[in-house]
Amino acid sequence: MLRWQCRRGMRELDVVLERYLQQRYASAPLAEQKAFESLLDLPDPQLFAYLMRRETPAVPEWVDVLSKLSAFEP
């Protein structure tokens, strides 16, 4: 199910989210996994703004996951 949630309307998000899911998610701590899952509930424009550092989320756990996601940017 998470794999399908990583498929977004923006190719840039697809690449980053799917790479994270394949390469890090399984070995990530439970809190990080939960934060990643909650990020997937965001609309694409909001998630993209966070990933591109145009906006900063108020949720500290999201900040941590987003910094890890940036390592998977194309």
C-alpha cells in the first residue's frame, strides 16, 4: 500500500518517495516510518514545498524525515 501512496501526480515526488521507500524505510526507526507515512497524506504541492525547502513544516518529525528524503533527490 505504501508503494502506491508514493506514486504521486508529480514525477519529482515519485522518484524521491519511491527511492526512500526502497532504500531506507524498512531499516528506519518506527517513529521515522510513522512520520514518513503521515507525510504521504499531504497534498502534492505542500509536500513538494517542504521537500524543496520553500516552507518549513511545524511538525519536528517531518523535518527530520524531509532531511533524509533530500538525500534521494534525483
